[in-house]
Amino acid sequence: MKKVPGPPSFDGLKRRIARHRAENRPSKKDHFVRETYCLGLMDARAKAREWFDEYPKAAYWTEVESWRQLDGDQIEFTMRRLPSAD
């Protein structure tokens, strides 16, 4: 019987992601306004709701661009919107 190999190392994937991010930095052509927050769960929900209330999705293309859960019930997230509704 052949031995089944273990799971692959994530080192190569981490390097590829880092290289991709370095090569594909947001350009000045990207007109979105972004803000990153690190808040507790309930505060994070409230902050996102503030953004959606102040900058409606239909007019500003407002969205939670990315988020991740950190230790201690902390959420790090980036909100994105257009600078104006025109």
C-alpha cells in the first residue's frame, strides 16, 4: 500500500497571496473611499449600519469589502463606498 501524503504546506500559498497583493495595489483609478475598523462584534455591526444608513448602497455602492474575526470577539473589517452619489 502507498502512504497517503499529508496536507500541503500553506507557505507557498501565503507567498503567492502576498506577491499578488503587492503587485495589485489599488491604483489611483480606483475611486472608492475605504475605511478599516477593528471593533467588538456589536460595535462592528453598528458601524456598518451607520455606513449603510448614511451612504445608501444603491447610490454609493456601499459594501463591507472584507472582514475577519480576531481573538477576543474583535472584528476587523473594511467598508467601501463611492465618494459621491453622482
